[in-house]
Amino acid sequence: MLLEREQTETENLVAEHEWLHEKQNHEERVDALLNDYLEARSRQEKNPVMDFMFEYYAFRPSGLRRWSPGMGLALSFSDFDQLPEISELTIQEDIAFVDPALFPEKRISSLKWMLKMLENTQSSRPSFGCFGMHEWAMVYKTDNPRHQQVPMRMERDELAEFVESRPLLCTHFDAFRFFTKPARPMNRFELSREKFHEMEQPGCIHSNMDLYKWAFKMYPWIPSSLILDAFELAVEARYIDMQASPYDLRAQGLEPIKIETEAGRKEYKQKQEMIFQKGLPIREQIIENMRGILERVES
């Protein structure tokens, strides 16, 4: 939602009814996404997609629900108790804003690293030839798969034979680092934390999933609406990731994308291209917000 704004000396002023409406919409949107999952989690029910979103990514559901306007907007208010619960909020008379002066100096270097990486990724040529083989490489020749409670779609030897029949073309280090030891030398690309900037490319399903991570790391300086957009994209990407994996998740309602077949690889590629297209504007908005943050904190 685009908020109506008046220009003040330092910030764009948002009328109270406007930002309260935006805040309420954000909270309702998060509740619609998470309430059923959180209720099931309270009963200790496993969910291979949503559990991943809150175990691998260190941002709690309560943090996702907590609204922030981001940096650059000033909230006009008459009731202090209605303001968002943000410790970086500065209040001046009847106006509140996320204060650039409170941005931790020690985080500027990590902000610059993330910004450079995202800019490099956005300008890189996408690649769509991996067909989700990273999940298979994570269980190649192991008796201890990461999701031991979930059955496999193939026997161990059949799975290994399939992995050996396909090229491993992973470009995302944070997926590659979970490859089994025998699978790592099979990857066409040499990946490391030091080469992260060079190897990230926007067609990668995990690179698009991680847009959520880069966005929430800048909370509350980035608008919560953008973080939630990135979260929704990450959830969609994770569903595809798990459907194309060697795990049999039909009991959880996930029909497999059978990348061991030509039809399955075609389906995966179509879905990967769709995630790429959805990720482009989200990554661009994150980049623009990070540039704005950096400009303000260094001025």
C-alpha cells in the first residue's frame, strides 16, 4: 500500500489514519499466513516448509508480525500506545520515526557487503539448469539425511545412481555447504564464502529465497511490508524446493516434481523461472532501501 505523505524538514510525514490502516493490514496479512501453522506447531506437528522458514532463518513469527514503516517516514500520532513497538523509534512532539542516528555503526560494513552482493546478483545473468539437484546432493550416499522423519522417494542406491547421472551445477554456497562429503567434488563450480559475491545469480531458487534473509536483517530500517513480500516469495520457493527434493512429502500434501524425468525437469525449470521473475522487483526494492539507509547513516 502506498501511503500518502507530506514532506517535513527531514522525513515524509504520514497521517495517523494512514499508517494505522497500513499497520493493521500488515498484521492481518501475517495472521492469515501463520495462524494455522502456529496452531499446528503448538501441537508439535512438523511442517517441512514452514519449520524451515523459522529454524533456518532466524526471524521469529512475532518479528514478522511487528510492523515498521522503515526509514524515511515520520508517523503523525495522537496516541502513544498505538505506535509500533520499535526501540529505534525517536519521538519529537507528535511525530515518531525510525531514527538514522540509531543505526549501529558496527553494522555499516555488513550493510555494504549485502548491498554489493545484491547489486551483483541483480545484474548477473540468470541460470536455470540446476533442476534442484542440490537437495539430492545433500543426501547422496548418507545414512543420515537432514529430514530423517520423512521417507525418500528412492532407495539409497537408486538415489546415488541418479545423482551420478546428472551434473551438479549449484551456484549458491549456503546450499552447497550442506552437500555430503562425497557430493562436493561433483559440483561443477568451486564455491566458498569468499566467492559468494561472484557466484550468486538471480535464477537460483535459494538466492531468491534468501531475499527474505537480507530484508529482515535490516529490520526495522526496511519497511515490514517489503520483508513480508520477501517472506511470501521464500515460502513459495521453499515449496518448490521440497517438491523437487528426493523426500516423499505426499503425506503433507506436496506432490513431487519428479526431476528424475524429462517432464519433471521441464516443470521445475518453469517454476524456477517464475520465482526469478517474482524476485526481480523484490530484490530491486531491497537494494533501493539499503542504498537509502546507507545514504542516511553516512551523511
